Amino acid sequence: MAERGREERFWHWPGRSLALEGLEAPPQGHLEPQPQLSIDWEGSQNLYCEGDNLEILKLLVPHFRERIQLIYIDPPYNTGHAFVYNDRSGGGHSAWMGFIYPRLALGWQLLAPGGSLAISIDDRELPYLRLMAEELWGEESLVACFPRLTKKAGKSSAAIARNHDYLLLYAKKPATFYLPPHSDPGFKYRDEYFSERGYYKLNQPLDYNSLQYSPSLDYPLEVEGETLYPGASYAKYLERQAGNYARADWAWRWSKELFNFAYAQGFVVLKRYANRVRLYTKTYQKVKLEKVGGQWQVVPYERTKRLSTLEFLANPYSNDQAKKDLARLMEPALFDYAKPLALMERLCQLTTGPQDWVLDFFAGSAATAQAVWELNARQGARRHFIMVQLPEACAPNSRAYQVGLADICAIGRQRLRLARERLQRENPQPGDYGFQVWRWAEGPAPA
Ligand SMILES: C[S@@+](CC[C@H](N)C(=O)[O-])C[C@H]1O[C@@H](n2cnc3c(N)ncnc32)[C@H](O)[C@@H]1O
């Protein structure tokens, strides 16, 4: 019976049981310290782990269970291209699923309550990834599926240029997000409530030609010795009252009850023009009107800028920018598949506080680690990172190999060394710009 329940909930794919076995198998190795490859071994809390991420995630779980606030991963897309690293996990979708499934499961174990897990992926594996992720973590864990601009120009040979991929954002409920304050230049007026309510802006007039006329919103108002009607015509008001109104006709935007309260609280402005007077309402930066227990009240309110699902369609998030990021430190040809710093910085900003841990277990050029440092430097914050990367050999004909970077870990460590130098030059305030390198080795840890 239990098995049947499982079958109904789980979507079966070839290799699923093998993936589960891989997940449950105990780790086969341990991590060895590499102080000679590290920077500030004694002082740094950042970790750079070299080895297969399945093994390393298992080794991290006992130390970091539910402690990581943001996991960002950019796994091989299974495109079949000849990458510096091997982007083909054998064959077809199920092989890729078998590869990623146990790693997703372990990643979630490391994620703090309220933490976020973001994944870059293209449209080929997107549906498979979503099914796996939602099976593992529940449908409600999906926060958003953002399209991201990869490059503006496309291949001219194909009929359709592929110019975007996706960023899937999952979160362990209740999700914690940090939204920047809303900076609307419309908030520019001050009144006697400034210290409590901040700046205000004036909204549309209180009366409007509503799309759906409602008699309850059509009533006379006595303000500053004036009697006001929606649409400023007493004659037309009388006609509407007699039942001669259109589907769309003049009314107030607020109920009489709300108006009375808001007027007494200073939320309404009367403006006198040559031939008419008109009412406007105020919106304040730091408070809003809200009905609490049946009573209107002025309540504190933080206006924040929400992230749009279109956020990552801008150039700073494209791979062209990733190349420029790399070019500020090293030859961009050294690593072809880096993500732009802005992407991971924006994610860190959205999902982490100033002391939180960030993990990337498909680290590549360690762009995520640099993004953490850049954001820390800008904010004077102390987020820490864990990078995990397989020491995949660079092909002998690759630029990286030619300049003496034998594997991808060497590329990542080099990037971090150069990023640290530049950050310290441009931003000489203290911070943890070091990292400890640990390397996976087979067998139990020496006693
Ligand atoms: C698309 S790249 C990530 C690029 C990275 N986001 C950046 O901006 O530089 C994927 C990386 O995952 C690494 N990788 C693949 N399989 C891995 C494994 N089993 N364990 C650790 N890393 C792995 C590859 O070597 C490659 O560097």
C-alpha cells in the first residue's frame, strides 16, 4: 500500500532507484586540508572543496545541516556540447536526472529554514528538473521560474535564436526575502506628519469615471465649506440617483467610511481650480490605511521593491556580461561557461542577510564566491561561501591548460586570488577575502 502511494506520488524514470542508492550510500572518502593552496588558511571561514559534489555534500551535511541560507547551482545543462568540462552525463534525460537527483536531495538537507535554492537551467532539462525538485520538496517550494537573457545576438544559421535560459528559485518555507526599499521619486511632499509617515505623493483625483458604477460610492461630501459630487456636477448626480447611470459612470474611489477616517487623518487634499474644486488622496512612504478588526487605521508599512520575473532579462545578467566580469581579472577564454556576477549578487541580496552562508556545488570559475565578496565589500557584510568543484582536467588544447591551469579547480582558485587582489586594492576595508582549500581523498580520514 505504501509502495503504491509512492508510485502515485513519484514519477518513475529509469535510473531512479540507482540514484536513490547513490544518495543513501555512505561517503567513500574524506577531506584533506590544503593550506598551501589556500589564502589566509588561519583566518578565513570560506571553503573551497575539490572533488565530486555528491561525495562532498555528504561530508558537509553533518557540519552544515540546515545552515546554508542560499544555494546557487549551475549544473551541466546536458547539451552535448564539447565543454571544457564534460557536460554530458552519459545519455539522455534519465542519465542527467540520475546524476542531479541525489545532489538536489542533499543540497536541501543543508538549506536553512527560510533558505533559498536557485538553479540555472535551459529549456531541455527544465521540465525534468522541475518534476524532480517538486517531488523532493513539494510544489509549494517553487518561488519563481525566471527567464534570463543569455545573449543578445543569436546564431544566424538557425531559424530561431536561443537567447534565454532559466533561473528556478525554490525556498524552504517560510521563505525569507530581503527586498530593497521602493525608491519612487513621486514621494516628494512633506506635511505635518512627516516624522511619522515620511514623504507623500498625491494620487489620482478621488472621483473618477469608474468602469463599474456602484451607487454606494456615489454620495455628496462636505469638505471645507464645499459640497462635492463625483464628476463635479450636482445635476448629473441627481440623474444618477434617479437611476439614470451608465455601466461606467462617476463615483468616488473610497467608501464614505474610509473617506471620513482618511480625511480626519490628513490623507485628503482639496485643490481649488478656477472653475471647480477637486479632491486628491495622499499615499505616504511609511504608512498605509488598513482595516483592522473592522476599523480603519493608519498602520506602519514598508514599501519595498518587488522582484519581477522579468528582472533577469536585462544585459547585466547575460553571459556577455559574464565574459566582461572575467576579463576584468583574467583572460575570458580561460573559462567559457561562467555566469555573470550580477546574477548571483542579486540572488544573495534577495535571499541572504549579512552573516549568512552561500553554497555553490557546481562552482566552475567560482563566480558565486566572487559575487559574495563583491556584495560583502559593497555592504560591509560578512557572508561566507562554500564552493565545490570537481578537479576536472582542462583539455590539452584549451587556453587554460596552455597557461598552466591544469584543472577547473585551478581556474576557480586563480579567479579568487585575482578577485581578492582587486577588491583589496579598490576597497581596503577589512573583510574575509580568503578561503580554505580542502581536497577529497578516498578512504577514511586519518586518525
Ligand atoms: C556550468 S559550469 C558552472 C559555471 C559557474 N556557474 C561559473 O559561473 O563559473 C558547471 C560546473 O560543474 C562542474 N561539475 C560537473 N560535475 C560535477 C560534480 N560531480 N561535482 C562537482 N562539480 C561538477 C563542472 O566541472 C563545471 O565546472
